[in-house]
Amino acid sequence: EIQYLVLDSSYSGNGVMEEIQRVECDATGGTFGLQFGGETAYIAHDADAVDIKDSLESLSSIDTVEITLNGGTVSACQPFQGSSSGDFSVTFTSTFGFTGDLPLMTTERTGLEGARLVTVSTVVDGDAPLGGSLRLSFRGAVSESIDVSSDAQDLVVAIDSSLEALDTIQQDGIVVSSVSLPGGGHEKIFKVEFIGSGLGGDVESLVVAPTTQILGSSAAAFVLSDGESYTARNEVDTVTSQVGNE
């Protein structure tokens, strides 16, 4: 049996880029909400940059942001005047549980007065390499945490040793290798071949444990088994898992 562990990423390789989102608010009074990471920061219509910053940094998933009032505006919201309304930018300098290309903030407007129009758009897409931690499960046993920011060869060693430490996989029961991507890309793909006693034939799939927290741009971790295929983001390189034979 051959399975593949894919650590997916859309990272460009050009270094970490901070996400910048723009908020425009057309209102004359009241408060509005900006939602991020499942929480809502409530902001008064006349809040200045410091007030907006404090509100957003009160969320558990945001450590620090920088706020810029755009176009000469002095508060979060202003009534539309010909070509502009309230307009500010949020630069996400440090977040918890998110890196790279961040989800767009959503809005809650029912507490506003006037036009009650709030829009959020992306100015700069954030970008960051793979990070965080991975745990794998096989036949109910869960591995120790694996640092996915390590380079591919260090990850080969870490994945192999973590899986062979499970009581469901014997020593030397698997062979782990890194898959190169001639077409380029920043995904990390690993071939896991099951060769040990009790691991012949069509074995159960490895499972990415729920405690896994993968960070980075469009980051995800998943396993291919039972003939499943994956085409890399370069749209050239492809891997296909193989069902084992007794």
C-alpha cells in the first residue's frame, strides 16, 4: 500500500507578506461590527484609529493590527460626500491561528444609523510559508506533534519516527520519502509505503488528527489513499496512491 501525505500551500516563496484589508463605512451614528475568527469587534461610528485598533485587538485571534485612516477621514464612519465615506485600512501584523492569506472580515451593520453601508475589501493578500503542527492517526493511535515548518528531509525523519512510535505500526513497518515537484511549488508531499507485518494488502488510511493546526497561505493537510490522486498547484506534477495487495 502506498499513501501520500500532502501539506498544501499557495505560498509564493517571496517572503512573508502582511494582509491589508480596507473598510469603508457610510453612516451617521451608532456602532458596527467587524467579525474575524468567529468573534465580533464592535466599533463606534466616530471611532478614531486608536479606538478601532483597541476594538480589533480585543479579539482572541488578533494580537496586533495597524490602522490607517484613508483620504483625510477622521473617524471610522462618515456620511458619503460625493466621492468618499468613512475609510480605513487594517494591516494584520500578528494573529493567532492564522497566517498568510487571511479570511476577509465580515460586517454587522444593524446598530448603525443613516445609510448603514459597510464594505470590506482586500488591498494586499497576505502570504506566509507552511507552519504549525501536524498529528497523524493510524488505527486509532495518534502520533506526537510534528513541526511542519521543518524542511522536507527533516520532515521525512519526523513523520517516519512519529508513525513508527505508534503501537499500531511496527519498527521499520513503513518507508517515508519526500516527493519532489519538478514543476515547482511550495507544497510538501510525502510518500508513505506500508511494508511491515500486519500492514499488507488494503490497509486503513492514515488520518490527519483533529488537533492538527496547519498555518500559512491556503494551508491544509490531507492524506491520499485507495487510488486517490492529487495534482500540484503547478498543474504539472501528480501523485496517485496505490491500494495494497496481499
